[in-house]
Amino acid sequence: MKLRNFLALGLLAAGLGLSAMLTVAHGEGPPTPDEYVAHVGGDARIVAAGELTLDNRRMVCGHRPTVLDSQLDDYGAAYPGFLILNPRLMAKVSTPVKLWIFAHECGHQFRGPDEETADCFAVQRGRRQGWLTMEGLDEICKFISPAKGDTMHFTGSHRCNYMRTCFGDPSIR
Ligand SMILES: [Zn+2]
């Protein structure tokens, strides 16, 4: 997962092939959205910044576009400069979880590769923007609970505890 530079949510332990190929194909540095789409093919497409909606909510992450890629091996991912969402998997989760996934990937854009920091960014943004409640946070916790911890991705329950702390204390970053 590290090959993606910024990490995906780490919910699915799946193929690294794509990222590896991209890294090889483009040497140093992350791909552009166009390069990514050209590489993965299929139905992948770029949605310009500010034009994406999830459950009728407009999603904004600064000036970053989002690539919709139904072949992505996770719900979402982030390269520096753009977000990637898997619309096929996103369709299966509730609204707060969808919004949290987008905000988490957006968190990587502004705060870097650390997962806890991206989680914290996401729940604080959700609270500030009014789309995340305690009940929504419960849904997110349920969603990530099967996630296995690895060196970069703490266990779901650990992430959850940290998100609850962040949600309740806006001074944490
Ligand atoms: Zn992440």
C-alpha cells in the first residue's frame, strides 16, 4: 500500500500490482489523474474539483479532482494531488461512511500519509460541516472494525478510539 505514496483506507488487503506498475511506469513521483486513468483503463474517469456529489452532497477537497475507479482495490485512496474512490464499493456503505471516506482521503492531501491524522481530520471536518454525529461515528467504527492492523494501519478499534477523541476535542490535530 505504501507504493501509492499516500495510503488507502487499508480495509481490503489486496493487490499492490496496480500501484507498483504505476510507480515503475512513471519513475519517481506520483501519476497525474490523466496518467492514472490512462493506466487503469476500464470505466475510470476524472471528476473535476467541486463537481463530485455523494448522496446529493457536494464533495470538496480544495482544488483536487477525484478519480472514480471501480477497479480500485479499496474504497478510496489518495495520490498527492488527487483522490480516488471506488464507486462500486462506495455504493454499499451508508452516507456518513461515504462522507468520512472522502474526508479521510482529503485528509491525506492536507496532512500527509499518517492514517490517524487523516482519520482525525475527517471526523473534525464532519463535525464542523454538520454531517457527522455520534451515531454516524458509530457507523464508521462498525465499518472499520474488521480492518486488520499492520505497520501503517492500526486496528479498527484503535483508530476508532482515536477518532472519538478527535471528534470531541477540536484542538487535537
Ligand atoms: Zn488513509
